[in-house]
Amino acid sequence: MSLKFANNNSLSAIDTKPSGLSGGALTLLSTQTASSSATISFTSDIDSTYKEYQFHFIDIHPATDGSQFQINFRDGGTDYDATKTTTFFQAYHQESGGASGIQYATGLDLAQSTSFQNITGDLGNQNDECGSGIVHLFDPSSTTFVKHFTTTEIAQQNNEQAVSVFTAGYCNVTAAIDAVQFKMSSGNIDSGTIKMYGVS
């Protein structure tokens, strides 16, 4: 396999993907749009068809100022209460430039908990404030291994700063994960869109 380079040694001359390269393709499985929604649940198409599922949440706007966007998983029952162990850290920068940093948030991780996991910081509910990001859920149909997930998010928080949040963890269950639910820690999801993709 060889790559063509332009005179400036960039990859700009490539017009087709080399045959030796492969990459995952996203297949859109479902789209849900919030409208003063208490929860948004994905209850179908999470099965052994794909080894990875992605949930893209776009312009999530809370009804309640300072609330957090959260996720939980269903492991074959009727409740969203899969046991999880997770991590949570964030980077932030104020609009004024007055403060910035990166920190691990010990109060926002979970240790063998069935609670919902925060995947954003404190979202603002002003008209121009929202959060967006991606959740990766790996091999949810496995009945052998724990089910890993990661999330990345960027938002304008209610205290006028950009915050990028990173969470990761695993559902410590042998049962398959067959559904995923999103909600706010307080109040409704005023607006926003969530798209579920299968990764082939």
C-alpha cells in the first residue's frame, strides 16, 4: 500500500481510501428529540448486531439551571439500575479568563453503584447555553465480560465557563445491557437531540 503526497508533502492529494485501510462505519439506528422530557430511553436495537454503540447528544438544554445530564443502563429487567464503577474528570476555562484548570471530581464518580452517572457538569439554562457530546458503549450483549463505556462532553456551564467532561466506567454485571436512559439530575430535558448509532 502506498500513499500519494502533494508537492507540499500533505495528504491533500488523496482522493480515495487506500484498499489496505479499514474503519468503522456509523449506522444511524434511532433519533429522539427532547421537548420538556423527563427521560429519553433507547429500548430497542441494542443487541449483538454491533460490538459498539454510540449515542450523540446534541444541544442538550436543561429546564433547571445548574442540573447535570445523566445516564444509566438496563440489564435485562425493567429498571435502569445496572451496577457501575466509574471515573469523572473535567477541564474548565472561565469566559473572563479568570480561572482555568483540570480536576478529578471524587464526588461525581461511582463505586459499585446503581445510581445514574453524571456525564456533564452544571448545565446552564439560559437561551444560549447547552451541552453536547458522545457516549461509547462497548459490547453490551456480552454475558461474559463487564460492559465498558466512555463519555466526552463540552458545555457552557451555568457559571459562564467552558467545561469539558470525561467519564468512563463499566457496568459490573454479567447480564447483557439492553437499554439506555438519559435524564437531568433535576427537572426536565427542555430540548436537544440524541442519536444512537451502531459501529460496524
